[in-house]
Amino acid sequence: MTRWYRRDPAAGVVVLAIHAQPQARRTEVVGTHGDSLKVKVAAPALENRANEALLAFVAERFGVARRDVSLLSGEKSREKRVAVRAGDADPEKALLAPRD
């Protein structure tokens, strides 16, 4: 099993461990950082903008509505845990597969 995500079948969610890097040129997955997936976020870490941009990015990549993605922990930290209500989705395909 990959370390940066885990499935919670009872709750129907995938929980992601994300290391966020705010104020990047663009929002993108750039690899791993320890046991987390490293994501550069094109928003400043002010007034929750980076968190919102990260959650919107995850929702778009998983193909779910923004309301199906929530921040479990790490609101004021780079280390975040994010829940995605898409229990059957493949996180590696959603976040690591190249996009056109």
C-alpha cells in the first residue's frame, strides 16, 4: 500500500496525506515528501486561500464536487490530511497520472 493515502471503506472516503507548498507558479503534484504527496499550490497562504485552492484542485483531479473534499487537519500547516468522498477512485491515477 502506498503511504500517502489510505482508504476508509466504512466511511466511503480516501484520506490523503499532503505536503502543500503555497504561492507556487501553478498548482501541481510534484512528487512525494516523506510519507506525503507534495503539491505546489498557486495561491498564497493568506485567509485560507491556499487551502481552498488545494481542495478545489483535489476535487477536480478526482472528478468530484468541491463539497466532496474536506480538510481533516493541517489548516495552518503545510502537512495536511484531506478526505475525498470517492471511495472507489484510484488516488494514484487521479493525482499522479499526466494531464493533457
